[in-house]
Amino acid sequence: MRTTKMWSLVIRIKRNDTARGKRAHILILDILKKGNITGATVWTGVDGYGKRGKSTLHLEGIAVNMPLIIEAIDELEKLEKILPEIKEVVDDNGLITMQEVGVL
């Protein structure tokens, strides 16, 4: 079975993060779409912590500001073109990682 070399872009933010007056994850998805990235998935975490402290706040049984992970897989060149704009949205409020992956 042959694999195709691609790159995985993973962005870790909090659900309530905003930039330019909108939720950060919505802006990031818009950037990915405009960059013709094949697809992306937004994962919601149930709890977590990082340099900004704990990621979950519980109010009357409802969890808010949960951690989010946005993952997109595509060619390195396509991802590199949109990275500056994504970095601007995430700023110092999250973590952006990239790694080479094999796609079946």
C-alpha cells in the first residue's frame, strides 16, 4: 500500500477566543476555505490547560470555553501560504503545529 506525503496543520485554541470581532475558529475555517485547503475538522475537548491556565469553566453544569483543536491536512505549499494569516488570528493565544503525515 502506498502513502502520499502530506502535512498536518493542527491549531489549538479555546472555544471563546476571538479576533477581528468573530470567533477565532470560524475565522480560521474561513482562511482554510479561501486557501483551497481540502478539508478541516474542529475537535472540541472536554478539559485541558496550557499557558493561559485551565481551558474549561463549568457554569451550572454547562462547560464553556472548552479547548478546540482544528486540524487540516494538505500539501505543504498550500498550508505555508495561509500560515501568516492563521498566526495573526491565533496570536499568542494558542499553539500551531505542523508535521509530515502519510495519507493512504
